Amino acid sequence: MPTQIVDFRRIWDRAPHNALTDLIRFREEWLCVCREGDAHASPGGVVRILASENGVSWNSAATLSDPKADLRDPKLSITPDGRLMLNAAAAWHQPAPNRHQSLVWFSPDGREWVGPKPIGDPDVWLWRVTWHKGIAYSAGYSTVDQTGVRLYSSFDGLRYKLIVPALHDQGDPNEATMLFQPGGSALLLLRREAGEATAQLGSADAPYREWTWRDLGVRIGGPHAIRLPDGRMIAAARRYGGAWRTSLHWLDPNAGRLEEFLTLPSGGDTSYAGLVWHEGLLWVSYYSSHEEKTCVYIARVELS
């Protein structure tokens, strides 16, 4: 069978700018998060949580806001004790003591949320949290200088310990996503913004203190990656060569290669995908501005 988009739909467009998504399957229900605002970066951005039983009809389940901040880049995960966890960052309205603070909320059902609680260090953005064997890991990057990316861990998603102070410090690294192999080794897909601005792929064995890096040779934005049941790894990211687009890639850690294989309907301001493998299909949430304005979309993809 060929790789193909089974279906594709716009699921949210009520704000002037709807963006920065993530997706999760929780207790037989789909939950998608996004940021709503007046523009890509604007005062008063809020986090919207959307819910759906079938992935077709979506409704607002909750909204998180802070009168002193633009809330950005919401990400979803499930804690070891079965709660939903939502991470985001507050871009404080200035003047303020700091520019950014990573935050966390918890929920039993996606409707009622407890939080926010500050996590990590001020002005260090814990961009995405990944759980592995009861421990949460997150690569955080400085938002006030180009000092690089650090690696944190936490047993509860609230109290984070700095375990690698200098994870990567070349080329202004920032957004990163982690995945773990069955044997316990870790991979980290990292965006960079300076110099050649090519993505990096890090690898490490437990306890993830010593990392080896490979240059993937392509520029990406908003990376996310998952491992499929058959062992293949897929990454979603914004691609910059030619027209901006959100694409799916095969990630080959042995060859150090990120191979683009499918462009989703997208263009302009786009990317920041959520990925879920469910009943033999890859579900992808993302945002794009190729239709009228910036909106949130869901695509279901059948893989060869």
C-alpha cells in the first residue's frame, strides 16, 4: 500500500491566530491543545483544550490563561499515575523580573485543571516533556542568551533536577523532542537557529549524562518524533527549503538521516505537530496558514 493521507480536516479556527498544537489519546477520547491569540506572538495568548470522541467533531473542553502573560507551546503527556499533564511557557508582559517561565497543570479528565505551577529555572524553556520508566525528561533552552540546551529530569513533573548542564551549545539550539528505544537508549531531535541552522540528533544510554551528536544536514522547526510499533521512527517538523511546509520524515539514527516523505496540506506559518499512532494510522495535529488564516488541522495518514 502507498503512504497516503486518509483524511484531513480543520478542527479549530475561532481565534484570529490558532497555532502551536499537541495531540494525545486519553481514556478513549482525543484531546488536542493549541494556543489562541491575535498573532503568532501577541499579548494575551491563551491555551485551548479541545476534546473529541471520534476525531471528527471537536468541542472546547477548557481554556487556560494568565492576565500577565502570553501562554505558548502547550504540550500534553500522561503521568505514571494516570493524570493528564500540560506543559506550557509564560511569556511575561514586560516589565517583569524575567522573560519566560515554564509552567505545568494537571487534570483527571481534560476539563478541570490544577495549576499553574512554575517548573525548572526562570528563562529556561522546558519545551516538551517525555516520560520514560516513571521519570519525566525535558531539554530546556535559555531564552535570554545563546548558552545552549540543558537536560532536566523529574519524578513528579513538578520538581526538576538539572542532570546535564551543557547538553548542546553550538548554533543557538532550542526546541527539542526525546524518544526512547526499547533497550533504554535515548534520542533527542534538536532544532538550531544560528550558523548553518541544521538539526542535530543526539543519542545516549542511561542515565543519559553522556551524549553523541550527529548533524542531520537540514533545517527544521517545531520538531516532534515517535517510535512506531514496528520500530520505525517518524518525525514531524516545519521545513524551510522552498515554500515553508509541515512534513513527515523517516528518522534513521544509524545513518543520521532525516528523510522527508510526506508534505501535509500546509504553508506559511505552520508546524508544531502532535503525533499519535492509533489503530494502524498515524494521527497528526498541526497548524497552518494556507487557508484564509492560521488554523488547527488533524490529518490521518496510512503508512506504506
